[in-house]
Amino acid sequence: MSLSLGRCGGRDGAVSLPQISKIGRQRVARGVGGSGRGWKWRRDGGGLVKEEGRNGVVMWDVFFFSLAGKFLPPATSSSSSKCSTKLRKFFEATISLQPNISTNTMDGREMPNAAKEFDTLVFAVNGERFELSDVDPSTTLLEFLRSQTRFKGVKLSCGEGEAIYVDDIPSLENCLHGAFIHSTKPLAWVKDVKFESKSLPNGVTDIISFKHIPKGGENIGSKTQFGDEPLFADDITSYAGQPVSFVADTQKRADVGAAMAIVDYDTEGLGPPILTVEEAFERSSFFEVPSYMYPAQVGDFSKGMSEADDKILSAEIRLGSQYFFYMETQTALAIPDEDNCMVVYSSSQCPKNVHTVIARCLGIPEHNVRVITRRVGGGFGGKGMKSMPIAAASALAAHKLRRPVRIYVNRKTDMIMAGGRHPMKITYSVGFKSNGKITALHLEILINVGIAIDVSPILPGNILGSLKKYDWGALSSDIKLCKTNHCTKTAMRGPGEDSIGEPQEYTLPSIMDKLASTSSFEKRIETTKEYNLCNKWRKKGISRVPIIHQCSLLPVPGKVSILWDGSVAVEVGGIELGQGLWTKVKQMTAYALSLIQCDETEDLLDKVRVIQADSLSLVQGGITSGSTTSESSCGAVRVCCDILVGRLAPLKEKLQKQMGSVTWDDIILQAHSENVNLSASTYLVPDSNSMHYLNYGAAVSEVEVNILTGETRILRSDIIYDCRQSLNPAVDLGQVDPLNIELYLKFLSPRKIYDHKRGFYTSALSDVQEIEGAFVQGIGFFMSKEYLANSDGMVVTEGTWTYKIPTIDTIPKQFNVEVLNSGHHKKRVLSSKASGEPPLLLAVSVHCATRAAIKEARKQLRSWGRFEGFDSESTLFDLEVPATMPVVKELCGLNSVENYLQFCASLADFSTGGLYVC
């Protein structure tokens, strides 16, 4: 479903009506229920036609009231700080609304006049389009949907604000709240932590540090297969942002107390910190990459360079870091239990490792620890290793004080402690033929890893694994993991996995050809050239890029249990991050159990419930990452269901002989009476021949650059991505939690999505949501996000005032996504492929298009004879990542207007009349 709405709040807002990509986005500045002019729409064949009118605009507040009914407060009321309430402005993703809407009353309040003329509800559920005009005016949308049997199985809890996250769990009576005091120096002795007053601030209960780790415990905050990282700084702080924890009676007092803390430092006897990769290189400060993980070289580099007609002996590229910017920041709740046990509710992508870290930190057996994760409010890798110290700190405080302790890290502190994506410095040498064919490429890459190793050794294989899928002639590399006095970096969405592709799956050439056709690429190149000739102050650029991205399936446990009433409880190792994992698992369970082929199995979906991850129930939960966990979890569930169907099949046959017609409930009741084991579990380890595969896709992006300001507008992006056969090609938007701002923003753009399997355009595709969300996050990385630190390595980007995520004005104005169904594959889970991470890399098409536009601006400047400060060749320049407005403006020429006027003046002096009009 396509849905475009303006910003929330206040008396006026910018509103876009849905499903009107032909007409484009229209904006209305008018108060809800006001009398200003608006538009209303009438049907004309298959489309909608705009009519001038006074009413007929669905405003933002109207949509909130009608969709959420009693669950949302009026726009003027204050709201709580709970995650579910914060997300109310993202609930429009639940249902696609087109004019007209008929719910004229909302919880006893009369709907503003602006919406009363709407009398038809149009939306899509599970890929099916509905138009309803018989809605009871006194019924809210959610009440109506619940009453319709055809919508059973559609999850509406997120749209109602009923989805429970860790911070929504009610605090116990004596619960304390934690916050982090963090260091501000990169390498120094920590002499003391104190406050201005001699006593602790009001409400602050205690300060927890490494000194309070119990006997037998360890100062451990996170662990990976490559090494551990301390929970707290001990006598020496190793980087700016390293934490010291303490607790108070409320979260507000904890945060205020942390801001009041004063840390005394001393640098006597310590050398200078290492804050850049160049310093790490000079001082040989590196982490080792296991030899089996370092990629092999391809060909003979020296021979390839000798065969080249032209060479670039040395050029440099720098890639900055990136913050995860999940909606829910790091959070945990620890509750002491009997027998020296600890129960921890953690917002984590990896509860298994959280479990181990807490046990080691407290010095207790792992069976004394229980970690529960119901769902996570966005992760992108940031809730993997980085969630562990939050849970461990809360558990340590709870263990010492014997009281529940919860921590909800504020955004500023979260950004300081998150680490983010690995920054890199890339120096390359390349040789190529006169026709452009590359004969040799050598890469020297310095990766800023930070203070601990985390999962960084996977990066060399990831980087070279992708590059080796192309023919470079010869490819060699020297990749070093630089240990610096920065917060540890971790894997973020899109690091890739090394794998081997199969020739029959190679769809990239057909994707590139099809994209060129559907996006009118060649025609738009010519149109762009004409535009640039006719416009002095705005230049367009267009670019087409492919991706080959490697994915690997990970081992995942699963468990399916059938209860007495026929309902089904499902447990999987994968965590619901907002990617729709639970929905896919639920539908896989219903599908697999329906293979018993008894009567009334069409209602099985209603009987299935996916329950929260529990580290004592599924002890090998693994990590939710790499975009393949939904696929793996569905595979594990299907194995469990096949086992259960095998156990139930003899009973069904026996009952059919006795009764003729047999229902699901009949079979289950008989199974319980005959003591059949109705619980099945598995630990699905992918076969070595099928655990690795390649993803293919391509994108065309067109941008317009204002050379006076450096502003870059993305006019259009077209994507074709090979999902093979989607696990769920028709998950309603409401069933996928839009928990990340960037993921949400993609709904605010007209777009068309073609489902090859069904043969019609739709926007209710979970894979398309992931593709668009990844692409928009990639736009932020390549174009706007600067995750900066000061000279001490302390992060100074502390929120959206300084960290610029994509907004409604920076996402593509026209966004077309086509999901290519490339057919059946027996080695894939229901022939599916991952779609969450690979499309992020397609956003480089925006960066390349921006470079093309800048190139045109520099050519123009050169034609004016005004090229001071630039190289002699106007086409040679480096465009940084991210390509922010100041960067673009400088490359286009800081004094473009002055240069143009001087150019006109020179023409006037040259002309015989002394006058020349530019």
C-alpha cells in the first residue's frame, strides 16, 4: 500500500494523499477542520482526478483518530514517554487509506468537516484490495477490521500501540533506574568520580563501577568469537565514552545525576592516544585477522599493471562512520530472582550472548540467568554486541542492590556509546585499457576498529568477497584492522557475507537490461544533457549501478507445540526487529501444519502464536543478522511442523475411517488422549551446499543539484531486486513495525511496486518495505549522515540537530521498486532470498548521480574561464562520503555567481557596443 502523509502536530501540516503517483505529491497547509481551500478526488477509470473544493483532505490528526480510536490521545493532550506512544505517528503504516473514509465519529468526538465527505474505505490486506462503503459511521476502523472474518490473522497490535517493548514493561514497586557516566578522555587514569556536593544528588542511590563486580565475576561487557570487551573502565579509561554506571530512583534523576558527575583524570605516565588510522599504522596498532578469514588474492597484479594502457598509481577514498538510529535506544530491565538467579528483559539481537555475558559478569552459572526478548524496536546491528553491556550493567546493579534495575539510554548517550559503522581509508592503484577494461586493482584499506575487536575480522572477507564477483583482471589487497582509542565499532546493516554463487541464479544482466528499459535510462540521459545546457544554477545527474551481495544462512533453533485446544505456540531463535519475522514464521507454521489436509485448516493462522525468545528455552538462539534470520527461522519451523504432521497423520487416517470428516480440533484432541508428543524442536544447521548465496539488484537514480547552495534533490529512483520467490510477498504494512525513522519515511513518497507472481501493482510487500528502508538508510550514509568526533575522540553528533537522517525532502520524489521473481530454487526455504541488507548499497546510485551533476557544474565553470582553486582538469575531483551540502557546494564552486558576472562583464568588454546581455 502506498501512503503519503505530512508531518504530525499542530494546526497545519503538509499532507499527501495516497496512491496518486501519476499526479504527484500535493501539499495543503490548513488546520484540521478548518475552512481553507483543499482538494477532493473523484474516480476516473483506474485513477483519481483532482477537483478543486473546500473539503476532502484527510488530515494527519483525522487519520490518527480514525485509525487508532481510543488508543491515541487528542493532538492537544500530553503523551507518555513510552515507546509505544512515541510511535503513534508511525502507525499509519498499518492500513493504506484512500479517499474516502467513512468513520464520522471517533470515540465520541465528531470528525472534522474535512473528512466527512469521504464515504469509501480503500485498503489492502495480505495483498488483496478492498473498497468498502458500508462501514457503520459509529465504528472506528480497528473495530470494523476486527469484525471482518476475512481479515483474520492480520496483526493490528502495532497500529493500536499495543506492542510491548522492554521500556513498556511496568516497573516493580522498588525498581531503580540506571544511567551511564562516561569518560570524556581517550586515554587517562581515572582518579575519582564525584559530584559538586559531598553527598549524592537527590534521588541517586549508588554508583556502580568495576569495583562492585562480585567475587568470581569478570569485568566483561560483551563477547564475540574473536574476543571480549570490558563492561566498565577500571583504573584507566581507554576511549572517550567508556561507561561508569550508577542508579537512581527515577530515570530522569538518573540522567540528571549522570550529567552532574565530575570525573578526575590524570595522564601522567601514559603515552598519547591513537585517534586516527594513520597513527595506528605508524605505531603498528593492529588486530590480527585469522588466516582462514583473510581472502586470497586473484591473479598477478604486476602482470595486470604491465598490460594496462593507462594507470592511476595512487588515489584515496574515505568512508565515514554511521549511527544506527533505531527508534528504541538501548534498554534493559533486570530483576533479581530466588536462588541467586537473575531475569533480564533485553532489547537485543543476540540474547544468547547477553545470557553468557551476564553469567560471567556476576560469576554465577548460566542456568541462573534468564534473558527474555519479545521484540526489538529496530536494530540494524546496533542491538547485537552493543546491547550486551546495557543488560550486564543493569544486572550487576540489580545483583548488588537486590532490587530491580532498568536502564533506558537517552539518545545523546546512546550516540556516544554506540560506536557505529567502521570508518575506512582506502588507497587504490588501478590499471586499465584504453577502452576502459580494468586489468589490475590493488587496495590498501585501513579500518578504524576502535578499542576492541568485536566482529571486525569478518570485514576483509566481506569486502573482497563482493569485489571478487567482478572481473578485475588481477585483484590484490592489504587490509588492516586498526586498534584506536575510539569506541568499538561493530557490524552495521550491509557489511555482507562471503559466498559462492550458482551460474543458473545469475540474473544481474537481465536485471540491468530490464531496468534500463523500465526506467527509460537512455532517454533520460539525453533529457538530462538538454536540461543542463538550459540551466545555469541547477544541474542534473543520473546514474545506474548494480550490486552483488553475499548472504549466509545461520543455524537457528525452532520449537512448535500444539496445546489441548488446538492452538499452537511457536518459538524461534530469530528476534522480531520490525522486519516481519514473526509474521512470516506464523504463516509458515499455518502453512506447514495445514499439510495434514483435514477440514477447517483455513483458520489455522488464528491458532498460531509466536512467543518471546527465552534463553533458557532455546539455548542456542544465535544472532539475528545478515537478513537471513527470517528465512532460517521459517526453515526451522517447517522442520518442526513436518515432524508433528508425521505424528498426526496416522491419527487422521484412523479418525477418517471412523468419522468421515475430521477437523483439526478432532485430531488434536485424539492425539492428547493417546499421549502423542505434540511438541517438536529442531536446531536447523544449513547444508554447506545451500547456506551461501548471492543477491542481485540494480538501481537508477536521478538527482538535481543547486550549485548555489549545494542542495541535492533526489528526483527519482528505480530499483529492480531479485527476491526469487518471497517468503511473504503480501504482508500488510501494519504487520511490519515501522520502528526506524528512515524505514518510516519511505512511506511518504509516491511509488509503484509490481508483483510478478500476482501480475499487478501493489505496495503491500514486506520485501519491498525492507528494500525501500535499506535504500533510504543508504541515502543517509552516502549523502547526509556525519557521525563526528572531537579531537579527543568524543562523539559530538548528539542528535538530529547535528546528525541528519533522511527526511521527507531528501528521499526520492518518485520511488519505483520492482521485485523480480526469478523462479523456484529447491535449495532455498520456499525459494526465498534475503531483502533487508543488500539494497542499502544501491543508494550509491544517488552519490554517483550527484557526482555527475557536479561534473556538469564544473564544466560550466570552466567554460566561463573561471576555475581558480581547482585542478586543471575540471572532471577530476573526489566526492566525499557523505556528500553533504557544504561538500557539494564547494565542489560546484563557492563563487559561482561572482564568476558568472565577471564572465558576462568580460563578454561586454569584448563586444563592439560595450554591452552584452547574459
